[in-house]
Amino acid sequence: LLTDALARFGDLSRQSRLTNAVRSLEDFTEGISRINVTPLVTTLVSLREKEAREARVFYETVLEQGIRWIREESRVTCPFCEQTIDAAGVIARTQERLVAAREIVNLRQVARQALEAVRQAVRSAAEAKGRVEARVRDLSKDEKDGLEQAIKSAGDVIVSLETATREEILTINIESLRTCSSQISQGSSILAGLSRCRDALLGYLSSLPSPQAAKKLLTVRELLERASQIWPTIFQAQASFEEARKRVVVAQ
């Protein structure tokens, strides 16, 4: 009777497979949402604008030393080329160059930090993709209909980001970053596709009978199976006890 009652639940492991797939898909989607390329792009744009304006290599120590020579020696000639100079004007211009150089150095540092943050987020999303692919393989053909393609589409963007962010800040392609960012932004077709697949899996889950009811029936069946296994031992013990009782009567 219990077996017949459990038959209506079908494959009892299906509940677990669907639940695991939903969770891993949610983790993957969350991992994608943590990829924020905007700070990196903003910093790179600002950095390249400043570098284009300056368009020269700065040697901060040399500039500082030159200012010191001019001031301390009250020079009216350049300490490098020995040409006549306007000392005040040269000092002012050199100080401006130092400010610009320091801004560029600071922006490069910020850009490196932003780039590393994107790299870490992309690695995390790639790992989540591997986990959800493993879970999806356990689903039936109907359950994973469209899901594999949705994961692949998102995975292709992650691969593109991995490729783009292998470059250093001087050579990284800003337009590639912008393109990838738009493909996985909120409201994008890729995230919408993952969301639809998640809803479909939840629909399959909601159509299954209550797992709690199945668990109770399984527990009862397990107890009955254990009782049937130990009953011969109990019966033998009862027979031995009765035999021993008779011997006690005879002995007395």
C-alpha cells in the first residue's frame, strides 16, 4: 500500500535535481550582476584624456630637482640646456606639469584597482557558470529546454570579458568593455533569458507533489522494512525465552 501511495510522487530525486538547478542558476545570475564595468570605463576614459593632453613621459624627481636648482641658485638660465629663461614662468609651468603627472599616476592606480575588481567578478561568474552547467546536465530534456542556450549566451559574454580584461590599462579596449557591459546589464536580453528559465524550473517544482508528504511515507516504509528484518530475531528470542521458562519450571 505504501509503495502504491509513493508511486504518485514519481521520481523522488527530481525534486532535489530541480532545486539544485534553480539555486545554481540564481548564483550564476547573481555573479553576473556583480560584474560592474562602469568604474573601470570611467577611470580609463579620464586617464586617457589626461594622457593625451600631456602626451609625454614625466620624470617627477627631475622636475622637482629642476625647480630646486632654479630657486636655490636664483638661476636665469635652464639647468639642463643653459638657455636664458623666465625663472618664475618656468617654475610655474613645471609645477603644473607635476600636478598633471601626479593626477595621471593616481588615475593609473585607480584604474588598476578597478581592473582587478572586474577580473575577480568575472572569474567568480565563470566558476558559477561551471556549477550551473553541471546541475543542468542532471535535468530532463524538457526541463532544460532553452536553459543551456541561455547559459551559453551569458557565458560567451563572460569569455569576452575575460579576454578584454587580460590586457593592461594602457592597451585595454574600452569599447569592448562597454559592449560586454550592455549585454549583461539589468534588463538585457541575456539576463531576461536566465530569468525566464528560472521561472520555468520553479514551475516544474510547483507541479510536484509535496515533498514533505513523500518524506513521511518514506519514513513509515523504512520503519516497516526494518521491523520485517528484525522480526525473525524477535520471534526466535521469544521461542528461546519460552523454552528457558519451561526449564526453570522443571528445575524448580
